[in-house]
Amino acid sequence: PVMDGITAVTIIRSDPVLKKIPVIAMTAGATKTIIDELLAAGMTDYITKPFNKNQLEDLLLKHHKP
């Protein structure tokens, strides 16, 4: 990848048009330190790999605002 997730979410959060969209981190590194870093950077939530279809659907529905 050209850009890591923390850099990407920092850019997204700096744009007034995109600031409030949900951004969900997908990570294999699920330590508390990494999760805290992702959330502090502006991620809305996270999902750890491996995950199943139901876990992903539940997470997406949790943050869906019609």
C-alpha cells in the first residue's frame, strides 16, 4: 500500500465533507495498544482478522445511518 490506515483516516478526518463518515479499521494486529492507536487516530471502529461474514455485517449495520 501507498498509505497506511492511520495516515488515511487523518486525511479523511481533515476534510469537512468526509469528516463524519464511518471509517472501520481492518487489522490482524489486535493488541489493546494498536486498537487504542487506531481509535485515537479517528477510526470509528475496528474488526480483527480473521473475521466471518456475520461479524462484518453486524459491524457495518452498527454504523449504518440511513
